[in-house]
Amino acid sequence: MNFVHPSREDLTLGGVLSALSDPTRLRIVRFLYENRGNCASCAEAAPCPKMAKSTLSNHFRILREAGLIHTVKHGVEHRSVLRKEDIDARFPGLLELILKLAE
């Protein structure tokens, strides 16, 4: 399975803000931000271990479509990494500000 990721130029402020408006997705992004450079599986980044797999997959899909994460298939796992460089290039300082204000 190949995932579709928007290019850096296609990232929109509305898409990023909409994706981060959900507390679960914000926690996923915070986890990935704090584990910079490391790919995480959906299970590792899940804010709640009892969350249904379909719900978690939907959250990751929304983050991917907004351009916040890059996901690759690794065996049976889907591993994701935060697209911090792309987000910072389009919206300098936005991610750090949102994460700081959401503490």
C-alpha cells in the first residue's frame, strides 16, 4: 500500500489547523514531535491504548492528508514521522507555537 502525501507547496494553513483541532491528533503530533527523527507505529503513537484501530487509522489519515506526517509501510506496520521541516518551511514557528499553547 502506497500512501499519498501532499507536497510541501500544497500544505495549507486551514488543513493543518483543522487536523490539529482534534485533541487526539494533537497528542499524536506532540508524541511524534518529542520523538523527532524516529518513525513510530500507530500503536506507539496512540494516545490511548484502548482506542479502536479503525479510529486511530482515521486520525493518522487526517494527519497525513493535512501534510503533518509521512507514513510508510514497514512489514505489517504503518510507521509515521512528523514532517517538521515541511511544516516549518510553509509556516515558520507555527507547530512549536501550537504545541506550546496546547500544554
